[in-house]
Amino acid sequence: MTIKVTLKGKKSLTVLVSVVIVGLMVGLSVTGMIENVVGKVSSNIDTDYSEPSLQALCQQLNNTLSGMFPNIKIMTFTNDMFNDGLNSMVKKTLESQLNLTTPFGIIFFNNVLTRKIAYDTYLSAMRADKHNLSASLVYAVNGNKSNLAPDKFIFTSPTIVITNSPNGMYFINESANANGGIIWAMRSYENDLSNPLINSRILAGNSVQPMDLTSNGFSFLSTFGWYYKEVDSSVGQEVLSFNYKIDLYGVTSSTSSGTYYFVMAYTTSSAEGYSVSEPWYDYFFGGAPYYYENYKPLAFETTVNWETVNYPGQELFSWGPQNSGSDSVVTYSVGASLSQSGLSVSAGISYGIQGGVYYSWNDQSSPANGIAKTENTVGSGAASGTLYTVHPTSVGELNPTKSGGVPPFLFYAQFSVNTQSSGVPIFPEEYSISSPDICMSAY
């Protein structure tokens, strides 16, 4: 039987094609052929468009970084480097590089399977070159300061970036084929290299002083940073990204009562929200700007616990911002002092944008328990697609006249952020990201 069809425009053609497709699908499903067709298509996709190997991704990463950071020597290690008995060779290579003063970074690239031996090799090379890690990510087993164990991040993060002189460790929660977090870490290191408050080899007169931190007397110890990629909506659209880091500074003073240690934890929390839309609306209405919800950061919570409850000699000395308020620029200072020795150091911090979105702050600290906790709220004038950053800071004191007032100084931090939104409420208004406790030590 022959059927004659006359097409009268695009709509008729669309209907015809739809009818044909539906008919084919029904026929195929009845005969069981659809599964075979899908299987063959999937097989072809797997064969022709297979994922690059880890080694290929590693090479791509090295090419990208060498182009972006030509003045930084970068070594990338994968599982293969520690699976073939190459430990001693890797250790010697690290020793020779760590012994230099040129900018140098190490990347443990998706090598969780061999992370322990890789990290032990790095520590061994540091000891061989007599490098002193004045700050590290460790915790006290059963509260015993003489029994320290590495924080779990070191063994569970897909990728770690370690920087040398100035020291830093960055933990990247990203798949192997995404380089955003690694680039973020290298840019942070690059900025540290040109920061006279961090890199003592660079004179202040030869570099631009950062506007958000000034210091009188504190010396840089180390940086620890985390890159948390995103939070997605129920249909997989990115709603919020978050990264955070801690720059540790310190100063000591010896007195007749013993040595006092002060550690300043200068924190950075940065978050960005995105505009999302309802897929069905985009499909039927061609992306018309109606069914959209615009997400922005709302409340940042930053906590540094100086562990006074467990170690009375570890005390919260100063912190900020204190009290509560609201302004386009948040400005405050922290410091440390000892009248007995004449020690007096300070740091000034500011963040926000003059004439920009207002930031509100609310001090939720508990000095008696050694807890510095600040909530920073970004005003409703915030925009999607803009990165917002806050810098709460606190100083802890190690008091040798009290129990537990001897090194190492043990403390931990915790970060979180949630969202606000505007537009048509097509998804929940609030999404959030929270970090686990991040355990650290200094001195």
C-alpha cells in the first residue's frame, strides 16, 4: 500500500518526522531491537570517544601550567611514580629541588592509591634538606600532644598541590580532567611569592602591599587551602562554588616564665553563586529570560577553635571583626602583646568594596572556650556570577604558665556558606556547603 503525503510547511514536516520516529520506536520496542541498537551505539561511543588516560591528562596539565606559570618549576606525580620502585629517585629529585630558592610546586595528581608513600617521600626529602615545617595538618591522637597523626585530607583529597618557600598545601576536590582547583592553588602561590608579608626574600618597596592585610611583627608560617568545586540543583545545574584557605603567621617571645607563642589565623572564604533556569522552560521558550533564579552567597560562617577546653594554656588572645554591624568595607585589627617583654605586634584587615554591597557581621565567639566564630552576611544587592570574599581573623596564645601551654599549638577550623536568591523561585532558596573540622598545628 502506498501512502501519499503532501507537506505544507515546517510544522507539517515536524509532525511527519515525529510520527515516523514514534512508529519506529514502537516497532523496535516490540521486536526487542531497541536494546540492540542502543547497545551498538554505546559500544561505538566507548570505542571512539574513550576518556584520556591519567598519564595523558597529566601531560595536558603540565602543558597548561607551564604556559600559565613559566617562572615556577612544577613536578607532577601520579600513582605510576610510586608503583615501580622509583621512590629513591623521586626523593633525590625532590631533595635537589627543595634545596633551591627558586619557586617550586609539587602536584600529587589523583594518586590516592599511593598517597601515603608519596607523602612520606616528600617529608623524607624535607628532613634531608633540613626544612622546618613550622605548621602542618595534624591532630593529637586521644588528645596527646606527643602523639600526632596527619589529617585525613592528606590521604583522601583527589589532588594535592604543595608549594615550597613560601610553604603551602592546597587540597583539590575535583576530577582528574578538571584543572580549575590546581590553577587556583598555583595562582595563590604566585601571589604569595610577590607578597612581602609572606615571602621574606622580597622587599616591601619592590612589591605592591596587599590592601586587605597589613602586619607589624608577625612572620609567615604556612598556607592551607581547599577548593570545593560546586553544589548543584536537583537537575544538575551549578548553584554555588566555594573555596577557603588559612594563612598562618606567628611570633614568639622568651621570658622568665617561659616562651610565649602567638599564632594568627588569617582566613579567606570565597563563594560565587550562579543563575539557573528550569530546563523545560528553556526547551519550550528558547531561553526567554523569565524562568530564572539568581543565586548569590548569603551567610559565611568561619570558626577557629584554639582548643582552650582541652589545653588551658592555649588561649584566644584577639579576634575580629567583633560585636556586630554593617558596612561596605569591614575594617578591624588584631594583635599580640606582652608587657613583661615589651612584645607588641599587630595586623590590620579590611574586606569589602567601597561603595559596593554591604557586608554585615555578627560575632559569635566564646573567648572562655577559645572559640573565634564570625558570621558574615552579604547584602541583598549581591549579584550572581560575582565572587564574594570575607576575612575573619583571630590570634591564639600559647601560655607556658598554664597546662598544655607548650608546643605544638593545636587548633582546628571550620567553614560554611549558604545562598540567597532572587528571580522566580523554581528551586529551593537555600543551598549550603560546610567543611569538616580542619586540624592544624604550629611550632
